[in-house]
Amino acid sequence: MSINHPSFGMLDDRRIIIFDTTLRDGEQSPGFSMNLSEKIRMAEALTELGVDVLEAGFAIASPGDFESVKAIAESVGQRADTPVIASLARAGQMDVLRAAEALKAAKRRRIHIVIATSDLHMKVKLRLTPDEVIQQTVDSITLARQHADDVEWSAEDATRSDPDFLCRVVEAAIRAGATTINLPDTVGYALPADMERMYSNIVNRVPGVEKIILSTHNHNDLGMGVANTLAAIQAGARQVETTINGIGERAGNASLEEIVMAIRTRQDAIPRSNNIKTTHLLRLSKLLATITGFDVQPNKAIVGRNAFAHEAGIHQDGVLKDAATYEIMTPESVGWKTNSLVLGKHSGRAAFRDKLNTLGYTIGDNQLNDAFRRFKELADRKKVVFDDDIVALVDDEVML
């Protein structure tokens, strides 16, 4: 069913809105803070990537956060291809007004309100009753709608909230004017089956849910962030909240690059579309790593340096014959120039011969066998054998 959204117009069932929170939730990672110029660089790059919503910060958190949200609204928020610029706010008057002030210059703006809905958070953190949480939800959304047509409301710790209460508060948020409803797995507690159950419950029980966008925001404490996001999509979510490289509180958030490429690669199971230019993914990952000083781990999906590298001999032989034997997407599709065959102790003769050809060597079978034997002996002593090592091996072999 199509939805008429104030920021996006008519959206068909296939469209997934990509909400990026690298500059807000991502920056909350210890040691990952960015200054104003760095945030603007990232905002510009995210705009070029094609994100639909860019959460620029938490305006009331500090004077610096307010200035960064304001600056992004005044710069990126004025471009012809501008994404929706969002600021987070708690469900209180001061937060909402501060967010509205910071976003004032943006052509397309969103006030994103959050309040906790789990029994634990309401009792211990907020010290509010469920009815008081509903009232604060309604009051804050009503105020926000006076300053923005696009208002998102998030139920913090939704996955540990009572299902009946969650339905009540979501219905109240929709009636108050929220245009997007987000059900975060704030502490990374859920499993994919939990996500499907929660979203199905909301879709089937809450009046008016068909008129708004359901969103999903998942943390990675149990390593389930991406899996839970995909489960939420299949159960009705139309917006996914992500970060570049999966940065964020504690173990991080669901990774933008992994979600986007999962959708692209598995259209048979997830027939959805988005506006992300996937060939920019590696560049964004490297830009963020440069700005923060934290590189991604080598085996990180999509953007890790080993994501398209092969060392095992059986794998290398298969890739040389047809890359699709061991690669489910092309390296070029996400910004890499090519895959790589890494020579090490697990490498086979086919990869060794290919490396020799690349280096400009053509030698006979006997010399190849001797050089390969010496290569294996060297590889047992070194973790990685470099091109210069191969050149030295082959030159010695030829001289012998």
C-alpha cells in the first residue's frame, strides 16, 4: 500500500527509506566525536551517497551539537539534493524547541522525539507512569508539529516493552501527528523472531499505522543489528536507521553498507529498493575512518580490506575460473577496484602462477614447481608473502 509522506510524497511498498545517524548515535561511540568541519564533510558525503534522512545531532545536548545541527541545516540542508535533516529531542518542551531552532534553515526538516516505553526504563530512569509517558508523547509531538510537518517518534527500549502498552502509546503518537514511528532495539536484546513478532503486532493491532512509516533502529550488542533490521523490513518496517561502519553506542548500530548490500544481493528474499549509490560505500567508510582515527576490522563485511580477498588455494582457484564461485557481489559494486588473491601458506599453485603472470614472469613447469615449493617454505615463516618476495624467489630460481 502506498503512503503519502510529508517529506517524500507517495511511497510505494518497495521503497525503503535510509535514515543515517552516523553524526548522532554514531558519534556517541567513545572516542568517535567529530568537530564541526568534520561533521559537515561527513554530511556532504552522506548526501552524495543518497541517504534519505540525515540525523545531524542532538541539538540540546551541548552548544556544539546545536551549532553542528544548525550548520548542516544551513549548508547541506539547502542543496537541491538535500536529504531530510533531523535532530533528536527528548519528549519535553525545551528539547523540541531547541531542535526546531537548530533545524529552521533546512528545506526539509524532521524533529525526532524519543521517550522510553519499557517498564524498566519508565520506572528507574524516567520515574513516570505509563499514562504519564503517553501524555508526554502526545504533548511533545503536538508541539513538534507546530514547527515541522515531519515528526518521528521513537519508543526507546521498544523490544523490552510490554506489547499491549506499546500498542497504546504508538496509537497515541499517531493520533498526535507523528509521521514516522520507530521501534528501537536500544540495547541489542532482540532476536529476529522477536522483531517480526513486535512489528506484526503493531501492524495488526494499531489503528492508523497504515498511514505512517514504521522505522527500525537496532544495536549490535548480540551481533544481531543487521539481521534484526532485515527481519523488521520483512514484517513491515519501511525505514531503516543505520550508521557507516556500524559505529554507535557500545557494540554499535546496524551497518548501512551491510543492510543496503543485503537488500541488493538478496532481491529474491527482500524485494525492496533504495536510493543509495553503492559504489560510494567504500569511500564513505574510509572517510569516516580517517576522521575518527578508527579503521574497520579487516574481516568487516563489504568495506573491510579482506572482504574481497582470498588466500585459501581452493577459493583462489575458483575465483580465477569464475569470481562468482566465492563472491556474491562484485568488489566494484561497493567501490573496490578489484578483488585480491593474497599469497600465504594456504595459497595454491593456480594463484601462484597467476601472480607470476601479473609480475611478468613466464617459466616452465619444472621451474614453477621448484619456485612454488620454495614459496610454501617461505609462507610457513611469514604471514603474508609480498610481491618483492615472489620476485626474489623466481629470480633465484631462474639464476639456478
